[in-house]
Amino acid sequence: MAKSSTMTFLTTPGGEELAIIPRREFEALKEAAEGAEHARDLADYRAGRIPGLTPDEARALVDAVSSLAFWRGY
């Protein structure tokens, strides 16, 4: 991501330090963080640290009236 030339820092009356950035930069940072979280979750799943559905559960999900109906009973 390119360095912002429009970043502003300020301190609230309560002493909290804030940074103000353009929305476009905020959205890019948010997407990057979400992508990193997804990558960590996928790595945890592949390493067996997060359980997946059993074959029977996967079949029940596919056969359910709706995915919501499956998850309500899960």
C-alpha cells in the first residue's frame, strides 16, 4: 500500500491518540487484515487445530432443507 500523504494525527481531550486516514486506505487495510485472518484460519484448519465437518455432517448439510436448518441442529 502506498504511503498516505493525507494522514492526520490528533489527541482527544481525554488523551486518546487517533489517526485519520482516507476511506480508501482504511478499506485496503481492512481487506488486508481480513485476508490475513482467513489465511491463519485456513492454516489452522489444515494443521488440524480447527475441526471440520465429518463426512456424515457434510452429507447432512447438503441434504438439509437449508444451511440454516442444518446449523441450527448442529
